[in-house]
Amino acid sequence: MADGAAGQDFSVVAATIAEHTRTADAPTAPRRDGPNPSRPTNRSKGAPMTTVTDNPRSTNRKGFTASAGLGDDLQQVLVDLIGLQLQAKQAHWNVVGHNFRDLHLQLDEITDAARDAADTIAERMRALGKVADGRAPTVAGTAGLTPLPAGELGTSTVVDLITDSMRTVVAGIRRVHDEVDREDPSTSDLLHGIVVELEKQSWMLSAENRSA
């Protein structure tokens, strides 16, 4: 009878050891109370990833588009630059007097600077979904420049007139710069570059009529 009991106890112990062995060899399941490394933890499941933008309009499918105010500001800058380009070329053709050749060539540099700047602004307007209006009636009716007199113009008169026109264009750009910058810093950077170039040209041209 004792031998039967001992055999039964041995069977129970053996079964217990086998069960512990199977438990130790089984793979450990991932913890359910912590983050799963295979899944991002910075957003909930199914939530779309977001991108920080400077302006709500930049999130639409067509990209950033200019507001009506920004478009109006750039249109005014455009017609002023076209007007300056035309004035500089008109003066280039009709200037006469002392130091004619140097001034004749310098006016072409100003023409080129104004034309390049106008093209930059017009193409920026198109990139932002606005229409650039450089038609002759639009320029004549909306540019803020004082018209040049007809006929030949003396060199000192041309220096003063074109210098004043460049300063007028620069003043107009400076007037809208901060408003443009609040909406689109990228466009305000373009305006900044134009101001720097025209102020340099204004300084160099006005020096023709100065003495130490």
C-alpha cells in the first residue's frame, strides 16, 4: 500500500516539473500595458499626420494662394516698375548734354534692373494664383510716377527726374513690405532684393549732380 502511494506522489511531482518546463520555454507575449514599438506613439491609430504651415491657405491642394490684398499690393509694385522701366528708356533715348555717354549707358542699366524686377513680380503673382496686368492703359492709369516731359532732356534734369522716380518706386515697395511679409515672407524677400538694387542705382545716379 505504501509503495502505491509513493508511486502516485512521484507521478504528481513529475507532472508539475513538466508543466513548469513548458511554461519557461514558451515565448513571452508583449506586454499590453505599455507602448507597442511597432506602432507610432505620437498619434492615435488611424489619425492623419499633420504638417505645420505658415498660413492656412497653404494647406489646400493647389498650394499657397495670395489673398486679394496681397495681389493688389503686388500689382501696384508691378505697374510702378514697368513705369520706371519705360521712363528710364525714354530718358536713355532723349538725354543730351555734358557727360551724355556715361549717363546714356547708366540709364540702360536702370532699365534692365526695372525690367528684371517687374518680371520677377509678375511671375511671382502668377505662382500665387493672381493675374499680372502690365497692359499700357493699366500702367498709364495706375502707376504712381510723375510723367517725364516730352522732347530732349538735359543730363542734370534727367538725373533728378529718374532719381525721383526710383525713390517713388522704392517708397511704394517699402509701404507694402510689412503687410506682404505678414502673409508671405517668401514674397517679401523678393521685394527686399528689389529695394536694395533700386536704392543702389538711385545713389549712383544722384551722385552725377552732387559735388563734394
